Amino acid sequence: ETRIVSDMTTDSQFIATGTGSMLFYIDFSKYVTVELDLKAGWNLISLPVTPLDSDILSLFPDAIVAYKFSGSYQQTTIMVPGIGYWVKVPADRKYYITGTKFSSYSVSLDPGWHLVGADYCDHPVTPETIPPGSISVMYGFNNSYQQATEFIQGKGYWVKVTQSCEFIVSCD
């Protein structure tokens, strides 16, 4: 008999009973591991995957502090895809995060500044808005602010929109 457990994030155990021998096969193919290369100090990042564990200290064990922005800065202990975060780490280090690909998202934005994230895509992606042309300016950060026109996996971005809009990031 073959039993398939479709999602081990909801089923945390499988109990086998009986006296016969069994062959187990565990398939983690829906998960990917991404590398985020952070520098000592402040990094503007986002998660290109939905992680198995969203706790900041599980993702970045030596993180000093992390902030998100929603009208004002708020310290956070949880990270989710689609949001940009300032994360401070003590030293240059590569971090490996496992989860499911986060290949697109859509969010309603009001006029003003927003800290948003990139998606999981192997090439740069240009965000879109409905209505079109709502983006005034975008900035990324790599030791200093640089104006951006595209999003790169693992990076966070400041985006200023001029009107209420649907903000869309998609690898497709």
C-alpha cells in the first residue's frame, strides 16, 4: 500500500503500524534553498521563498535586529515574503533559507512610501501597477541607496506610489 502525505507542513507525523517491512520515500522537491549574502551592518532584504520557519532567529541566527515599515518602522521577529526588511547582522555571512518558491504577489498600496520585497525569479523583474504608471520612484540598497527599475531576488525595495493602486510583482 502507498500512502501519500501531501503536505508535511500540516501533517507533522506519520505513524506506521504492523509487523511487515515498509519502504519510506520522502520527497522534498517542492522546496528550494536560496542563498542570501548579507554584509556586516544593515541589509535591505526580502524572502524569495515562503520559509519552513518564519522566525527571524531561525532564518538569521545571529541577527541583531530586524525592522519592517508600515507608515513607521516596527521591530519584527517574523519575516514573510513580499515585504522588505532591514536586517542588521554582526558580520558578512551567507544564509541558506529553505521554503516554497514565492513567484508572484499582488498588494494594494496607498499613496506614499512602501518597503516591499522581490519574488523568486532567476532574472530581474519589473513591478507593475493597476492603474499603470502609479510608481513615482523605487530605491534599492547596497551600502547606499540606488534608484531601481527592476527587482532582484532576495532584495528589498523602497517604492513610492502616487495614487492608490494594486502593486504586482510576478516572474511570469
